[in-house]
Amino acid sequence: MEKIRTAVIGAGYRGRYLISLLQHIDSFDIIAVSDISPKLPETIAQLFQGKVLPQIYHSGTDDYLRMLDETKPDLVIIASPWHLHKAQAINALRAGCHVAIEVKGALDNDEYPDIIAQSRQSGKEVFPLENTLFRDDILAINNMVQAGVFGQLVFLQGGYRHDLTYILVDNEGNFGPKNGSESEWRSHYYETENGDLYPTHGLAPLCMFLGVNRTDHIKTIASFSTAPGVGLRACIARRKGADCDEAHRTFEMGDVVTSILQTDSGTQITLLHDTTLPRPRSLNYEVQGTKGIWNAEKKAIYIDGVSPSEDWEPDEKYIQQYKHRFWQRWEKEALLYDGHHQGMDYIMLKVLGEALLGRESYPATLADMATWAAVTPRSKESIKQNRPVPFPRY
Amino acid sequence: MEKIRTAVIGAGYRGRYLISLLQHIDSFDIIAVSDISPKLPETIAQLFQGKVLPQIYHSGTDDYLRMLDETKPDLVIIASPWHLHKAQAINALRAGCHVAIEVKGALDNDEYPDIIAQSRQSGKEVFPLENTLFRDDILAINNMVQAGVFGQLVFLQGGYRHDLTYILVDNEGNFGPKNGSESEWRSHYYETENGDLYPTHGLAPLCMFLGVNRTDHIKTIASFSTAPGVGLRACIARRKGADCDEAHRTFEMGDVVTSILQTDSGTQITLLHDTTLPRPRSLNYEVQGTKGIWNAEKKAIYIDGVSPSEDWEPDEKYIQQYKHRFWQRWEKEALLYDGHHQGMDYIMLKVLGEALLGRESYPATLADMATWAAVTPRSKESIKQNRPVPFPRY
């Protein structure tokens, strides 16, 4: 394999962005794209101006099956709405393709185990597209963790703290699906679920630091929710008026869901899901061990016996000193093509290509993805039962 | 009452500091001090150079009873080791004195209820000496909360994140009681307890913001501990060598204890106790509501529709704009006399004096103190039972 013949399912906001990056990476050849949108031909024409156009498939939700059959790609990238991932991944594996799949919480307990079973049966790999693993600072901190700079890790924090009301509620204060927006499929969950809907960005780097699924395992999860819908109702009241009916409607989702994950070794991870209150976004990373601590929000590090007594140091010097080889090699092109996500999406796809060509090892597996995603159904169970519940192993 | 005739029990590190501040506040007249130390006469001579000396009582742990009997103070300030507080407070109340008492976690479930009962019976007040309530930023943030700037509060964080290994382990790597140091009475708890030993600094301001014991109540607590003794053993190994026996001994206390407190209104408080890992100190305050958020570590605020989109603002402007009347009136003298604690101890004692003279209202009650302190025994129960446990009401 010299070029990876690549098909993409889903040409929404995320799919289009991935395609635009893949075009800059030599190892990929985008041969086909499927999406249910009738506008797909224009979308593709615009994305591939002056280049060879991929085949397009847009006659209904099952047209990607025809794409798999006709184009026989090496790799299928899945960037469709959450509820479609499982069937698409399983069908792509069955068709003999490797799969790279966008991240999300599991919709039920069986979702990822079924994909794992199919991956084993087909002998094909599934790569989680978890971009936070490829951040410059995250990879450098991982180098520091592996070098023992923080000592034995004891306490870690992460989360998804991102005000999504701009997606969930429109400017006139209407909650719910809007044509052509992410809310089309995302808003629904806030009416029916209470749990951590989107755990992977906050959790994946922490699992990498801890060696989860290698040298340690998550044993239990205990989740807690604030009162449901308070932030959404306040947002609707602000935009539509406090007197309208919608400002008094109910939701299932609490504004902030806190999950405490405990590992076999006695380490603890605190994970937040915080998406309906006004705030600057943050992934809330903190890594604390027996020799020091990193706090991403402060962009600061403290190392015992190295940092001035009880004083934080800016983390920049350390991030440079422990820079990962991915960033040593590809930083310039990553920042050039992927300014929007500070290079991490580019590095992720670059490493994906190198991994498929046997030149690099991808830092996360399908089992890892199943672990991160399991937070969603297990956090819902824990909230319902008001007690810690066991965490699955994959 | 023009001057408050004041007796102090405990002239250790904390008691001496309080005495030095009280000398600058006109409303107090320090008439007596008791402490078991044989060095008390020298200590007092040094503290009161050129001033009228108070009576001193230092013949044993019960000599403070003679002090109460002979000097009949209006107010007794208690700054002794934790296990002595309850009996001393009850005896001072019985002697007809008001009491101001240093903060700590409750040693058992009955400690504060017994003090509350005695306070009612004696008709005398107990003032918690919780200095964080009097911080410039905390009082300004409270003004903002009361003015509705953050909207309805949803999610709050606080904690005691302070590396105490400098007290618990000496430079040669020996753990345990050292003569004349706080470890004399504090270190013992790390060998026998696992819970949040010191909840009040992190929790008290959050309870003030939320109106706990006024308009809302804490309903449940769920606590989680990391593996016990990891940080202490690592510290001993660093100072004494990894091969010594003491570097392999056991402790009960986990390095980080996380407690999730849920209130009747559905608000959540996350509280940390983090005292045996190397790190800069922090009380970890965060206040998040339907209109905005304050993060003390970042010294930053975000208010919906006011702050630039998704961007933190430095909190200083707000702290100035909403400055509390205590700080408007007494900032200069507070910073002059109490540089060590940025004025908050001075303001606290000033307000205590004004409250006893009927000119101000003290912002926390004995019931509040009982609530904060209840975290200690209840967190231990929750960790033991591995489930949320009910929280008491006072």
C-alpha cells in the first residue's frame, strides 16, 4: 500500500474539515464520499476545486453500502451523526476496510463491544479520531509522565466545558433541531438523557497518561448531576422572554455532570460535562502526582525541588523541552493547514496515515475508545441509581 | 459593653497571630491567656512589650477553667489543638462567655450539636473564626452573587489544596509528632483517618454564596479517596531514602479526597482535600451560574453578554466595583497589620468586635460551622460505605 484509498461517510461540518486536511497529506487518496445531503455534489465540487473529484454517494442513508461495494476503500472515515456510527463501522469492517471513527459517548452498553467483535472477526483495525491525544501540550505532558517527571500519578481532572447553547437554542430562543445545524441530531439528547454525553476529549489524554487498558484499569464510576435544564431554561428566557412557555419546559440533562472514576491502582479521575451554562471553553486538564502537577487552564507546572517553592511555572518551557517527535517533525505544516484546531487534527490524520503504512504506532485503540465512551451509559446508570457502578473492561 | 474583655485559649502559632492582631483593634481588651506551654510567660512578655500584660494561666490543660472563673471574660477565643475545642467551648459557654472558635473538621458527629445545645442553654453566641469569609475577593463575589450577576448558581468548587508534608514529615524524612510544631497534634490523623480533615476554608464561602442554612440545605455527601499514603511515602523516600522501612509504612489518609455535596435545590459543590502532594497552595474556588462564572485560581470572570465572547476577563475590575463595605472601611489598616493573610484575619476580628458591640452582623453562625465541619465525619462514612450518605441539618 503506497496510498491509502480513503472513503468518507458524512460531509457535514466535521467531515468537510477532515477532507480539507486529508488533501494536504500525501498518504491519503480520497476516492469516495457519501452523505445524505442533496447538496453533496456542490459541496464536493467546492472542496476539490481543480483536483480529481471523488465518487459521490447521496441517495439515502444506505448509499454508503453501495460506496463500500463499488469502491472497495482501504480506509473508511466516519464523521456522521452519532446514532449512525455503529452500523456504519460494522458494515465497513465487514467490507474489509479499516475504519477511523469520530468520537462520542456510547449510546448504549453494547455499541462498542459489537464493533470490537466485528473488528476481530474481520481482522481490520478501528482508529479513534480523538484529536486531543495529538495536542502539542498533551503529547509533551505524556512524555513527561513517561519520564517520571510527575512521579506516580494520583489525581487527574478533565472535562468538556463548552457552552453549546449556541447550537441547542437559536437566536430567537427556540430549542431543538434546526436544519443544517449540529442541533439536528444533538439537541434531542438533552430532552431524554442525563449523563456525560461527550466524555472522550476530557478523558482520552488522562487514560493515555495513566496507561489505562495497559497497566491500570478503570474500576468504578460514580456520577452526579446538577438540577436538569436550569441553564437551558435561563438561556431560552434570555432570548425569548421569561414569560414564554418554552422558558418553563423540562429537560432531562443536568447542566453539570461530574463523574468520579477510580482505577485499580487507586488513582482517581474527575470528569466534567458542562455544556449549557455561559462560559469560556475548557477541557479542564490537571495531572497530579507524587513529584508535581500540571494545570492546563493555568498553563502552569509545579515540580518538587525544581520549581521555586510553592510557585507555579509557565508550562511553555517544559512543553518545548519534552516536545513529541510528531510535533518535532510536522509542527510547521500542522499549524499551516489546521489553524482552526491548533494543528492537532492535522497531526492526528498524519499519524493515522503513518500507522496504516506501518511507519508509526497510533496512540489509542478501539478498546480505548470503548472505555472512554462507556462513561456515557455508565454515568446515566450511576445517576439513576445514586451510587457508584462497576466500569466495564474491553 | 464598650471594650470586649477577651481571654484567649491557646498561644501556639495561630493564637499568637490572633493576639497580635487583636492588639490593633480598639474594641478588644485582652485580659487573660492560657496555654500549657511552660514558656507562656516569655511568649506573652514578648507579644505585649510595653503594654499592660494579661493574666496568664499555664498549669496544665484545665487551667483555662480557673481563668474563666477568675477573670470572667465577655469573650473567649479558642485557638488550641483540635481535640480540645469541644470541651473548652462548652465550658466557656457555661461560664457565661461568648466564644470565637478556630475552624476545623468535626472529630465526630456529636461534636458541634453538643456545642449548639450548650450555646442555646447559656444564651451565648459562638462565632466561627473562618477567615476566608472575609477575603476581599470572596466578599466582593458574594455581593455579585446577591446582586444576581451570576444568575442562579448551579455548580461550585472549593477545597484545601496545600502541601502539608513540611509539617508532617521533617527534613530527615521522619513522619510524626515534633515538639513545638503543628505536627504535634495534626500528624496523628493521617495514620488513623480517611476523609476530608479540613473542609471549612474551601466550603464556607460557597455556603455563604448559596445561602446554605438560609434558603438551601446540603442534602447528601459522596466522598472518594485516592490510594492511602502514596504522597507521604514518596516524600519520606525522597528525604530519607527509598530503602528505609518508613518509606514503606502504611497510612489511612488518601492523598486527595473529593466530596460531592448536593443541595435541596439541585446545586452541587465539589470539595477537595489535597494535603500530601507537592503543589502550590490553592482553595480552588469556582462559582458557576446561569449568567456567568468566577474562577479564583485564574483570577478571572466571564459574564454572559458582558465579557467578550468566550473570553475570560481579569476579576480585579469586578472585585473593585463590588467591594464590600468592610473593605471599603478597613482595607488600609487590614493590610498594614495583617500582611501575612492579606488582611482577612484583621477584617474578621474587626467584624467580630463590631458584631459583639451590636454594630455589624457577623456573616456566619455556629450552625454554619457545624455544617462545614460535618463534612469530616460524613466524608469518612461515605468513603467506608462507598456510597452517598445523608448530610445533617443544624
